[in-house]
Amino acid sequence: MGLKLPDKATQPTMYFIGVTTEKSSIMKLFPLWAKELGLDGTVLKGIDITIHAPEGDYRKAVSFIKDDPLSLGALVTTHKIDLYNACKDLFDFLDPYSQAFGELSSISKKDGRLVGHAKDPISSGLALEAFVPKNFWHDHSGEVFIMGAGGSARAMAAYLFDQNKGLNVPSKMYVANRSTPRLESMKEIMKKLCPKAPIEYHHCPDVAINDTILKDMKPFSLIVNATGLGKDRPGSPLSNQCEFPQNSLVWEINYRGDLLFMHQALHQKEKKNLTVEDGWIYFIHGWTQVIAEVFHIDITEDLFRRIESMSNSFRF
């Protein structure tokens, strides 16, 4: 089945470029947020694209937004790297993050120009700050295991090893992915951004390899599912026999789907004294960051808290 684009917009429209967009809570939340943000009369529409779609599908979607006056922009999820690679020449401006990470999550327009931003370095950092205790790395010398090597993984790694954090950085990071091209790409990016960061990259086409890495990790570590498994595709990058390290933080960056990874961690929560976090706050930060770009508005901390509060009843 080929790409299906929406009809030409008849009112100010933002798009959600994803895989199963109608299942997202944003479809119910956007009208409420729009009212709170003074964006009455605006609408959100989904554009579903299959994972690793042909380059032409990404170019058609971006060109449609670029050429349609009332199509104001889009949030991109899942396809952040593929869309960047296929369409970067269609943009009049790409922010430094998008160029550094080779991905984009925000499409907007400004002064007649098509603009691309990578917002994950900001939104993932804000989400991590919400649940990682202050001075966690300095106090405990724990490690990080990120499963997945896409845009979110790259952004998290750069945030965690930011040079401004001084000694409050992980003692080591492991990155695992089922295919090698994205691993190699992430390795090159991190060499430029954080050349001294102690990162190991592992090709892990089988969950047993991830299990082995996990089992040998230090206590007080952070384990992240950034693979997409458990959201648009069922499953987990770990087996049910996995062993989480004691006193660790476990982050499932998705908030919907079967969330098997999160349930595996919850099963060990009491025994291993785990802090288990889903992707809800990441979802809200990600969307508000892009909405601010698309509609050229300032979402203050107070406004963000009001949006978060009104959204929580839609969490599950």
C-alpha cells in the first residue's frame, strides 16, 4: 500500500509523521492544547509512513507540506533519520542539532522558508532531568545501556556526556543495535561531539546478546529502550530471562503499545530496587517543543505544567 497524503489544507494545519499516528494520545490532546495555547482553528492530521519507507515517500510528504500554504509544519517520529537523509536538500534551513545528528523531528516554516530542527537533544534531556536524581552519576559511577541507535539514542548519548556536566557523567555507555549502519553512523557522530566519551558499540541481532551486556552492568545504571519495539512493533530488545542491575533506572521511551520492555523491568522492580519510567513526559516535551516551532509561540514553564496537568488523564 503506497503513501496516502492528506488533502490540501483548508485551515492552519500541523502534521504528525509517524507509523500508526491515529493510536497516539496526541490526536485527543491536540484540540485541548490548542485551546490552552490560543491556537483555536488549527488542526492536527496524521501522515502514516511505513518504517524505512522508500525515499520517494519521504520526499512526497515533505514537498506536500512545503508547497501547501496552510500546512504549517510537522512533528516527525520513527522516521527522523530516514526523512533527514531523503529530504535535507528540500529545506532552506537546518538547525545545528539536525546537521550534527543527521536527523530531524520538527518541520516548520518561517518567512517563507522551510525549516528543520532536531528537538530530541532538548526533549530527551528534559525528560531525563525529570527522573534521574541530581548528581546520580557522580555519586554512584553507574553505566548506561541504550538499545537502539536512532535519533533518540544519539540525542541521549550526547546529552549524558555533555562537557558542561563535568564529573557528573556515566562511567561507561553501551549502545546496541540490530543492524550495523546506524551503529557506525552513531559512532562517527559521537566521536565528533563527545570524543572522550567511553562508549562501546555492539551489533546485537539477537536479544541474548543484549541480555549478556545487561547482566554484567554495574549497579546504579540506566537502561533505555530506544528501539521502537513495544510501540509500533510488538516485543522487547531483551528476553524474559534478562537480569537488570541493582538500584538502577529503567527508561521505556514509549508510552503506548505492548511496552514489554517496561513490564519486564516492573517484574523485577522490587527485587532489584528499580526506578521504572515510561515515555509520557518525553512525549509531552517532544510535542510542545515542536508545536512552539510550528506556531512560533513561547511555551513557558508555567504553561508547560498546565499542559502536562490537563494531559495526565489521557495517559493510559
